[in-house]
Amino acid sequence: MEPGSQAHFAADPTALVICPDLGMAAELDQLLAKQTAVARIVHWKVYPEPRELEKLVAAAPFRLCFVDIDSDLEQSFRVLSQQLALAGRMPMVALVSQNNPDLVLRCLRQGASGFLLRPFTADQLRQVVDRILHLHPAPRDASALAGRVIAVLPAKGACGATTVALNLACQARRQGAKKVLLADMDPLTSPVAFLLKLKSQYSFVDALLHAADLDQDLWKALVTSRQGVDVLLAPESPTDTTVESHDAAVLIEYARRRYELVVLDCGTAYGKWNSRLAALSDEVLLVATSELPALFGAQRALAYLEANGVQRSAIRLVVNRFRKDVGLDPEDIAKALQLPVSYLVPRDDSAIENAQIDGRSAAADSQFAASLASLAARVCGSEAKPARPGPRRGLLSLFSR
């Protein structure tokens, strides 16, 4: 191992370059020397053995790794897949010499987070590095943070994700969580304000604009309260441009330090803004129903989230408005999506309608509220248990490719 001599900025973050091809390594070095996001480069001229790689990753604060695919396809794929097994602590970039879509796809399936195609260019490198470091922020200091952040995303429209998010936050408060935040992060439809009959002259966009200056007094002006839960609303007028130019990380980390539970209501699983929120969260609740269109939407949302840096292990599938006589059963849903059903939320139209009329969460004695209370308990503490499988089969071929 030869540490690079380029100590361009701070001692961290570092980039690991696993590249037996010395010409390729030299070409990459010239560009990395100008990349402001990379402080120090460490070279490894051979593909490390599994134990060597594990020790190397454990010993150094690598933020990303570049792997030469051309010199030995089998060994490079082994490195990619092994790093994926090491909890994904080090995003991997595949270095390839030929524009071969099949090879690039195989690299991504082996665990690569991106790729560079020779001849390497500054623009190509900057785009890949910025994207990866954006999706994989520096590890948080867990000792300084108390809260848990949950992103709630719909598989498709009208799956009831906002209703789930709202009631999850309220149920967590009912069960004893002292500080809970419900944040409406949908800049277009702003559903939480409508459901809770709330108005505020401030929104999460104001929090983004003043993220560097957030303190207790400013925060109190930004949020409003309902049923003991602090609510950060979306802007009244739809906007989809302001949020894209801001990174939500500072806002999310501030909320994490103030609350035991932060529930983010996201309008969709798609787009840079929503995938970033999902990547910043500890857990993602993907809300679907048992009907085929919603499950097809869930399949596409899962693929999109994974392609944008959200680990499948962080995603929990919530089947909302569940009825045994409608749609697929949990076992078939799990097979179709290759993801277990973590939570079943029963259909309870009267409880939801009454709550919406009154601008509150569902009544505590309702079937819906009881189900969300169980979900809140698991989200705040114990591990989620897969739903009990049922006997119905068929229709799964619609999900095969």
C-alpha cells in the first residue's frame, strides 16, 4: 500500500484506489488531485484479499473507493461484492475502459455505486464523486444525536402515505415519546396542513433557507403544534425549484438532535429531493396497498430508491387499507417484491374520515389507530416482524421481468 502524496485539503475524507493498471491509476490520480472533495489518496496495486480489505476499511476513514475492473474481472467483482457485505461503508466506483452497457450493469449489480469510463475527464469524475458523497454523507456522531428519522413514501398516489405518517407521529406521542416532529416535506401538494387544518406563514423551505442559523427561538417560530406533536409544514404555494438547490442534511440533523422521533412525509419516492431525504433517514416506510397497481408502483419505487443510494435493508413495506378479500396476501406480496411485508394496516374508512373532518389523528380506540400504535412501537424500539403469510396465490407473473 502506498499512500498518495497529495494532501490537498484535510486528512479526511480519503479515497482508496485499487488499480493494478498503473497507467489507469496515473490518469485517475491527475484528476483526483484537482477534486476538492477528495483530500488524500491511498493506492493498492493489487486486488486485496478479503481479510486485507476488511482491515483496510476498518483502519482508514475512506469515503469512496475506485476499483479497476479491466485488469481482472473476477477479482474486481469479488472486491465489489465483498465491500457490499461490509455494510456498504465505502461506496465503490468501477473503472472501465470500454463503453459496454452490459459490463456497467454487471458492476452496478455487484455493488458499485457508479462508474468512470476512460478516458477519464474532470466533468465525469466530478459528477460521480459529487453524487456519491451526496448520497453517502459522512457518518454521524451517534453519541451526539438522540432522535430517529423515519421517511414515509408512497408507492404510488392515493396509497395513504400521509395518513400513515401523521398517525405514526401522533401514536408515538401517545405512547410516551416526549418530543416528536412531523415534517411535511412535499413541496407540491402540502397534504399535512390540509389534513390537520393548520396554517403557518413559515414552512420547511424557510428552515432550509436558514439552516445554518437554526436555534431554539427560530425553530419555535417555524413549527406549530397539534396533539402534542410539533409540525413543520410545507409551503402553501407549490414549489419544486427552491428545495432542489438546498441540501436537507443540516435541517434533518438539527431535527434529529431536538426530537426522539422525526417523521418525514414525502410526496413521492422519486426525484433528487425525495431520494436524498430517504438516504438521510434511519428507516424508510414504503406505503402501498394490496392491489396490483400499487404493488407494481412499489416495485418501481424500490428499484429507483436502490439506484439512488437507499439500501433495501433500510426499507420497510407497509400495506395500508388491507383487507383479506381484496388484492394479494402478504406472502404473495413479499414474493412479488422480494421484500417482506413489515406492517399491515387495516382498512378503517370511518375512523379516517372522522379524523379528517376534525383535523386530527384517528381515534385511539379505532382499528386503524391500534395498528399504527403497534407500528409506532416497533419504529421507536423493537424490530419489525414480518406479517403472517396467507394462502392466496396467482398473479405473480405480472411482476416478473
